[in-house]
Amino acid sequence: MVALDGDGDALMRMGVFATLGAYGPANLTHLLLDNGAHESTGGQTTVSQGVEFARIASACGYTLALDGDDLSIIDRLFDTKDIDGVRFARLSINTGTPDDLPRPSITPEDVRRRLQTHIGR
């Protein structure tokens, strides 16, 4: 199981690290892509440069916590299948999105309705 995260999201919900460290499934791999910005909401700068996410993950009980700015960190993260426990890596990436990247076409209200219908509420 893989959880893909961004630095802005991780900063806004730091409690997830403690929860996953304590209760996360042993087959969870948590990959944080850190571009130093809230890219999806306008590119506002985050404070991620001053945050040591790997040390936070380790302090919260993750079995493995890596940090780097080279794609090889992803290989290192997934080459650890023999490690039993939640694994983490923060990868530094550049900002920017493709010009032709589609935006969501449904409203938040439509998402809510669709979810309620799906769960039978």
C-alpha cells in the first residue's frame, strides 16, 4: 500500500505521522514529494525547508525514514520489502505543473453527494 503526500498537505496535518507510526499497517509506504509550495492552490511557499520530515517520521515510530533529493531514494524505499513496518521517504522535487494538466471537473458538492450515495447515506 502506498500513500503519496505533498509537503503542504503534510504540514497541515502533522498528526498523521503519529497515527501512522502507531497504527499504520506494516505494508504501508509513505512517500512525500516536497516542492516547497502549495502547488495546487496557487503556489504559495511552504515552510518545508525548515522541517525534517524523515526525523519526524522516525520519532513517530516509522520503521524506516529516508530523505533525499535524488530519484534513487524511491528505489531505496521500495527495496526494503523485508522491513516490517511503515516506511517513509521525503523526496525534494521542483515546482511546476504541465500546462495541459486537467483540473477537477466536478464541484465539492458533487463529490459529497457521490460519496453519500456510495456509502448509502
